[in-house]
Amino acid sequence: MTDESVDAVALNVEDAILLGQRLALTFRHICYRRKDLNGGRPKDIIKNVSGKFQPGRLVAILGPSGAGKSSLLGILSGLRQTGFIGTIEVNGLMLDRGKYRQQCVYIQQDFNLIEHLTVLETMNYAAELKLPNKSEMVRKKKVNDILHILGLDNGMRTLVKKLSGGEKKRLSIGIELVSNPPIILLDEPTSGLDSVSAMELLSYVKTVASEGRTVACVIHQPSSSLFQLFDDLYLLSGGMCIYNGPLDGMVGTFAEGGFHCPKFYNRADFALEVACKPLRELEQLVQRYSRIATDRKQSRQENSLKDDGRNECWADEDTGREHTKPTSSGRYHISRWKQFYVLLRRSLRVTSRDFFFAQLRVIAHVLVGVLLGAVFYNSGQDGALVMVNGACLFFFQLFIFFGNSMPCVITFPLETKVFIRERLNNWYSLEAYYLSKIVADLPLQILCPSLFLTIAYYLTGQPLEWERFGKLCLILLLLGIYAQTVGLLSGAAFDIQMATFFVPCFSIPSLLFCGFFVKSYEMHEYLSYVAYASFFRYSLQGSLQAIYGGNRAAFPCSKDICYYNKPSKFLKFMDTRQDGYWENVYVLLGFIAAFQIILYIVLRLRLKIYK
């Protein structure tokens, strides 16, 4: 094929994409090998399979457990980038990964949605992120049409958390249909559904496919009535394809190979029974499939397109990995600033409705502020209660940290799964999400510590000076931002169980070396240097300097002897300088910046690991 003809093919495919025309998905000689985590020999999951999924036809990918169904779907979706070799073509052309991912959506089995949005809001935000240069009226019509097709128009005002399993599955398909993708891949969409819900869902999927889209589903033990909804069957056994063709031709093909289906028997069960047989008994079916795949025309386009500058693929002989050099232009549907604006609005709405993360958090700050104010009432005005007031300031730090970190630990892992799914389906960039998350959390990060401190500061009898109040408020605000960053970091890096274990284990050493329990001059010489790595050391010292620094006068004493009635003497005992408040603030800002960078890196690594 000449360069001019290759360009013509590329132009035709891109024109078809722009016009929303039908796209056929072809894959050739896909091999996938997975490494053994225990150091054993790598295992071949998929062994040289090929096939073609036609537009307008619903394809069932069937096979026993471990046959490679989900692995094949992950490869065909473009999400899996390493560990396999082979070619994937759209209308005979190998597109680069960026362009291919724009035309193909992958709906996973465990599909997570934001529970605090309604069905309509979920669809509207998806439309804003996936429909560029469309008016609001056009987007609304598109959303309403999809909700009608999926049977969700009657419950569009319902919160996602109140939907049934089947409705959530349909909504997961609907949000990806907003951009009218020509290729849709679903991984076990009927898992966990009853027979009625499964039938309704696949009927909707069948409607979607009949509109000219290429739709393939990994299906697990379908009933006879469910199975007959499919047009084509792609049957895997031990990582090899033993049938690829129309569903109605399966029984006859297997009969030629010596496998006869009893009368009135579920064809899906028959196919699985055949696929579960040892590969040596299926040799005739494997050879028949391989012969059909080999006879198809492939060499001309493959040899020409491999040298095409649009896409560079090469295989690693040692590792069996295929490397793709994608182009990043036009990867997202809208600009990054538009992404940030939409995500910010969505995050603010979700936060306002999250009772545990927002409303209960505000209530807790008010109640604990009153409680601490009652326990340490007027401790800041008496020279005999200086040590008590020091403990009060320490409890300020303790509550602000755990009160702002733990809600994130519990709520963020689910949001992380939603972010990974949307990001991998090219909804938005990591930078837009990260920036919107930081800005959306700022109102709560400012409101909660401010409410807490206003109540506790007055009740505990701290000096009624705006400068001292402002300095202490700044320290607690920075501590709250740091705490929330730690909570987000642990929630992004681990699951809920591990994250709830990580935060206390991470913070306890910092509390131990903060200087409240043991002063640095009382520690061993080598351990004293560890105190400089404690975030709480700088927040506690900043709090003490805000209240007792600045040449504050001696306290009135309610007893005969008040040893720490002079603020300077108490600061010396606490190993805290009279000045240096702003140095502590700068160190706190440095800690926050460092952990924000680590959070960004962890989110990027999660995306990389998932791929």
C-alpha cells in the first residue's frame, strides 16, 4: 500500500469518526503474558487470538473462569498498555492510542458512581465534560434522549445511592453514551442482577448496538432467553478462541467438531461445557478457527501501517510487551480550564450533600469546641493554670488534625475509584481534577477550624486580642489543610481498612516528638534531631508563640505561688522561642506543599498501576 493510499484510509476513518459513522473493531494475533508475583514462570493468559466485532451487532464474549475474557477486553479497550503483543485496528487502520481511546469506552464490572448526585446531574456533568462546543439546549436534549432509551427518565431526580443495581448499571452505560462512542466494551454488565433486571439491561444494550455501535460484552452464565439477545459469539477456552461467529451457527460448528447439543438445552451452558474440556479435545475447533483467521486479508495493511508515522509499535523480545507512542493532542473533549470549572462545581455540590464529610463535620467542630471550652474554662486567664492551658492548646491541635483527616480517609477511596474510571475514559486530566479538589475543599478547611476556634478561644479565656486570635487561627487552618492532605493521601494510596490504620500510625510518632510530652533537651542526643521532622512540633510552637509570645504581660495568679506566671518562663520550659512564629508558619507551608506533591504523585501512580 502506498503512502497516498494509507493517508486516504486514515482520512476515511477520521471522517467516519467525525460523522459518527460505524466503526468495525479488528484485532489480530493478540498474546498476553502475566508475570507471577511469587517469582515463578510467567503465565500465558491469551494465546494468539484474532477476531472482528462488527457495528450494529451485539457480541457475547463467553468462556469459563480464567479463560482470559476480562484480560482480552482490557487490551481491546486500550487501557492495558504492557504485557501483550498484537495489533488492534479500526476500519482497517491502526490508530494511535489517544485517538482510539476517544472512540472506545470500557465499562467495567465494578462501576463506581458519585452517590450524592442525582441521575440527571450525573448525566449533565458527563455531558459538559464530553460534549465540546455544544449549547446547553443541545446537551439537555441529548441527556433526555439517553435517559429515555435507558428507561431512567422517570427517576432522573433520584439520588444515585437510592438506585437499584440494574438502574446503576444502566446509568453507567448512559454516561458513556453521551459522547456517542462508536465502540462500547462491557465487562460482565449483568453480574449481581436478578434475571428480570439483567434482561432489561441487555435489552437496552441491544437497542444501543442496533443504532450502529460496535458493542461487545463479557457475559457470565447467561440464561437461554438472555443469550438469544446476542448476535455473535466469541468463545474462549484456556486463552484460545474456539468459536467466533454468528450465535445461530455455533451448534452446527460444534457438531462438525464432534460436540452435539441436546435438544431444548441452553446453548450458553452447552458452549461453556465445551469450553471447559481439555484443549487436546478442542484441537479441531482451535485449528478451524486459526485457519479462518489466517485466511483473512491482513498482510498488506499491517506491513504498510507499521511504518506509518502516526503510530509506532514495537515488541520487546524479552518481556513480550508492546510499546505504543501516542500523541496527546486532542485527548480530551474540552479544555483543562473548562474541566476544572465543571469538576469544581460538581465537587462543591457533592460536598454540600455529604452528611458525613461536610454537615456532620461542621457539627462536630462546634460540639467539640463547646466541650473543650467547658473542660478548660478560663484556663487562659489564670497564672496557676498555665500548664492546663498548654494542654488545652495541645488538644486544639489533636482535634483539628483527626477531625479533618479521618473523614477524608473514609470518603476518598470511593471517589478515587470514580476518578480513575473517568480519567482512564478521557473525561478530564489529572491536573484539572487535582486542582478542583484542592479548591473545592478550601471552604470546609476554613469554616470548620474557624468555628471551632471562635467558640473554644472565648470559652477557654484566651487573650481577647485580634492579633493573637488571628495567629492561632492561621496555625490551625494550616494544620487542618495538612490533615486533610494526609487523609486524601492515605485514601488515594490505600483502601479504607488500610487507610484508617495508616493515619494514626503516621501521626503518633509526630505527636510523640512534638515537644509536649518530652522536650527535645530531655531526649537522647540522636533522637532530639528526629523532633525537627515532626509537623506537630511546629504547629504547637506556633500556637504557644501566638498566645504567649510578643512580650505578653505576666498573668494574674489565683494561688499563693504561680511558677509559670511569666509567659517567657513557660515558653522556655516548652522549649519554644519568644519569636520565630513566622518561621514555624513557613515550615508548615513547606510540609503542606510537600504532601500535596506526594498526593499528586500517588494519584498518577494509581493511574499507571491500573493500566
